[in-house]
Amino acid sequence: MPSHAHDLSDDEPLQRERAHLAASRAALRAMRADAEALNIADVTANWVNAEVLQGEIEARIKALADLSHTPLFFGRLDYLHAPGLDLAEGADGENFYIGRRHVHDADGDPMVIDWRAPVSQPFYRASKKDPMDLRLRRRFGYTGGELTAYEDEHLTDPAELERTSRLLQSEIERPRVGPMRDIVATIQPEQDEIVRAGIAGSVCVQGAPGTGKTAVGLHRVAYLLYAHRERLARAGTLVIGPNRSFLQYIEQVLPALGELEVKQATVDDLVGHVEVRGTDEAAAATVKGDARLAEVLRRAVRSHITLPQEPCVVVRGSRRWRVPAYELQEIVQELMARDIRYGAAREALPQRIAHAVLVRMEQAGEAPDDRVQNAVARNAAVKAVVKEVWPPVDPAKLVLRLLGDAEFLAEQAEGILSPEEQKTILWAKPARSVKSAKWSAADAVLIDEATDLVERTHSLGHVVLDEAQDLSPMQYRAVGRRCTTGSATILGDIAQGTTPWATDTWEEALAHLGKPGAAVEELTQGFRVPREVIGYASRLLPAIAPDLTEATSIRESAGDFAIRRVEVGELTAATLAACDDALTKEGSIGLIAAEARIPELRAALEAAGVTVLAPGEETSAGSRLTLVPATLAKGLEYDYVVLDEPAAIVDGEPDERTGLRRLYVCLTRPVSGLTVVHAAPLPEQLTDGPA
């Protein structure tokens, strides 16, 4: 029997599935009611324990919320044999409903299995070639929160051919109104392999536009939290995105998957030691972002250390204990040779000097203990030596001096940076203080590096770094510091690298990140961007990323695609007309334009009475048009995109390669349709071949 979808309201199996959905929702409500009814008054030893336990209960209650418009389950697996997996006592049947979270009945038997459980894996991986002991895979279609259709695939029936599921296709193509959706119901086998990769290793995902790399990364976090909850609860997890708009766009995915506690940040947030009020020219930012600056900073930090020239004399009672200068020098040199932080070595120095004093005490017949050593370490003479030879270093003041003092920079950068490069990063006018300095984003990263040289940065259990292709080597180092003892998922697309300092290969990026052995997985099959659109955008690849495989699209619909050439004076009016056309269709609309064109377009839209959203703001039925500066388009997607004046987008960047990469990003934001409106000639790469 061929696979087909059922959506008849009088279909008896459909009624049974709806009944199971209703029963599952009732069971989830009962699970939440049980959690709410817990009384911890007599089970905790003190108020601290009570607070901790109450917090855990409240988190459990929150996690058990039933999201009315989010399907509780989206699939069913009918096994040929009962899988011998430890699900729950009594769960030895052969039919399992796959959903966003585990739901059990009053007896503890599972009604819905978490998509991350081992028994759920065949939902994503089973095929006719490898049915994984499945007799039937059933997918469910929903309208709002109501189950309206189902589709069966008989994996052991030779009469059925491999083909794209109709429900899967419609779910992928469903119009987007609101924030980014999870893809838990549509994860493909190659995506599932990345999602379920072990926690021990780091994974880098090179993903062409529309391949779902961001969603894969977020689902990987949810999977790791499920499989290694205790470990990650202690160590922590973090999702790093390129900007606040992007984080707003993705922030509802993890809660929909039952994960509420994952922190989100930008790289700028991580290195926010000072207020960023300035900007760098591209040349200065590129040099400041170069990995060679790490060695310049290491030298600068260590330049504060001087070898002692005088002995240390400690007076205790009537006795004087003398540690000669040569021995003090040996102690300092031994600490310098060890690979420990500047601050940790500074804390160890007084103890080393005190130990040398204790050796002399013991040689004189005394029997000092640890308390005596600690007292000697706090002695004024010892403190004076430490202050003289290993003074404290303020990371921000150090970078302030490095960027404001040409002589100091020349000393530390000798043999590393050329005189021209040194001149490029020197401030024209040195700042008077840390507070008055107009720090740039690249300066803040330098301060973070210096901070880590002084004191070790706390490491997390797992970090997801999205849109990673834009980072400088020094920014990679800043992220890498946050997962030195943990693992990372790195997501990006080299072709979408839109900063002059972007690294050219993932191998280079992973080395800077401190994860040189990470596996690089390439996703080239697109699910979002229409076939015609990705084909058009791919004309830019030879110029921007010649080594990458061209993306393909499984979308059966070609999508709406149009290029409109207009006269210069008609550009804004033509762009607004294209927006009006898009607004007649269902879904979200993104009007993407060069930064310089945004004020004029915003004024024209407001004059026309069109409600305009900012990137990251949630679309609604009444407000569906977002005005997007090209610099903020990365990672976002819209049903329909109107792209204003491509030449202006290219010209808005410091060099042509970066400009063409920015244009590639903008061209690949649509899910259903793209209209390009231009007055200036298109880049020559886009005019080759038929449009």
C-alpha cells in the first residue's frame, strides 16, 4: 500500500489518534498537578535546602507546561519487535508516540516518548534500506494545536518507494509568522547524526543557507542536556549568536523542546569588561583580531616582572632570616618557566619565599609548621619583594598603555607586528583613563585575552557558537577559553563570512578555538531556500568561497523569484510596490537593504502607513514586514524577501569579497519567494547566465 496522508474528519484511525492526544494532554496536566501539589515542609533540613528544592520543583512545573499551539507528539513508531530499551517500567509495547517531552500515565507507562530517547532515533534515521525494525512510521499534521492529518510509511513493504513525505514537505514549507521554529518533527538523517553526536568531542557544521544548521545546533544542546543532564547542570551550557536580534529570533526554540535554563549571549557580551563606545577602521580591527596579538599581550603582561637584585630579610622576634638575591631570582625564574597564569604565579611567589625562610629555620633547629609559613608569607619584607618583582596587572590598563604608548607597543610587538601594523592599531590620541577611553569591540577582546593571562577564565560544559564564520582569530580564542574543559558545536558557512578579518578555513578557525581535532560535517541539502533562489545566489560562490560545495534544495516548488530593473528615481517606489505584492501573500516579509538606504525606506514605509518591525521583533498577523539592514540579516529568514539595490549592499563593505559575501547572505534569506529590485547594475557574477 503506498504511503499517503489522511485528513478526513470521519477517519476512524484519526479519531483514535486524537483521543490519544487528548489523553496525553490530560496525563501531562496530571503530571504538572502532581508537581504543584508537592509539599516539602517536612523533608528539608534547613531553609537553604528548602530554597534549592523549591527552585527545582518550580523549574519542573514550568517544564511541564503544555504549549497549546505546539504539537505534543508528531510521530508514531510501530516496531516489529519490542525494543529492549529501558524506557520505563511496563513500557514493553511495540507502538511509541514520539514528541517533545516524556509523558506518562498514572501507572508510569509512557504515553509520549521524548524525541531524544534512544527508542525515538528510528523516527529520524529509518529508511527502506534500513528499516531499523520498524513496521510503520506515522507522521501527524497539525493546524494550530489540533491534530488534522496523518501519513503512514510502511518501511518493510517493497511496494512502497522512497519518496518525500507530503506532511514533512508541508511542515518545512509552512509560512513563518513569529520567531524561529524548532525542527524537531523534520530532522533529517544527516542532521540527526550531528544532533546525537557524543558530548566528548567537538563538532563543526559547515552549512549552506537553509540547511538548518542553527536548528541542528540548538537541538544538539537539547539532546546533550537530556543525555548528560547532571554533568551539564554542574558545568553549564551557553549558546553564542552574532547579535541580539539573532538571539531574540532563536530564543523560543529551546523552551519548546523543554529546555529552559540555557544561557544565550553574543561574543561582545562575553568580553564586556569595558563599555564599547568606539569603532575601528577595518585595517585596525583586522590587526587587533590577528592571533599574533595574543603573544604581544603575553609579552606585555610578563614585562612587569623584574628579577630581584636585593636579598629578602625577614625579622621574626630576635632572629633575622636572609634569602639572598640569587635564590630569589631562581624562585622567580622557576615560576616564569611554568605555564600558569600571571595572577596564580603572583599568589604562589610569597609562599615560595616563605618556604625558603622555613628551610633556614629548620636548618637552625626550629620546627615551624604551616601557620608559620603563612605568617612569613604575609611578612612586610616578603610583600615588598612581591610588589617590586611581580606587581599586580590590571588588564584594561595594560591594553590602554599598549594602544596609547608607541614605545611600549614597539617593545612588546618587536618581531611580531611590522612598524606599519603597529601604527595601524595605535590610537591617534592616547586616552587618559580606562573609563574615558573610547574602546572598540576588538579592544574589548584584547582586554579579555589579557584578563585570561592574569586569571583563568571559567570553562563551561558545552558551548554552541553560531554564525562562527565572522569571528576573528582573537574572538575564537575568547570563545575557546569558555570551553577549554568542555566541548563545542561550531556552526557557520564560510561563504557567509562578512568581516574583513574572517578566517578562510574551518581548520584554521578550529585551531584558534583550541579544538583542532573537531570533526567538520558539511550540510549541503537545503530545506528552506527555494531551488531557483539558491541556484541564483550560488553564482557568487566562485568569487567568495571557491572550495565550497554548491548547495542544493529539496524544495519541490521553485518559489516566487523575480528581478526588477528600474530607473534611479523610481527605486524606492518600486521597492515599496514589491513589498505591497508580498503582503498579499501569507507569511512574514523581510525588506533587506544596505545600511545607507534604511532611513529613506523607513520614512517611505511610514508615510505609506505600513507598520515596520525591527530585526528580531516578533511578527504577527497584523505586523508582518521587517525592515532589515543587510548587516543584520544573517541567520534570519522570512517567507518572502524584497532585496533593495544589491550594488549598494556590496558597496557598503570595505572590500568586494566581503560585499559579495554580504549579498550572498541577503539573497538566501527567503523561504518562499524573492524579489530583487535594482537601479544600479547588478554585480557581474549575477549577470552571467539566464536570470
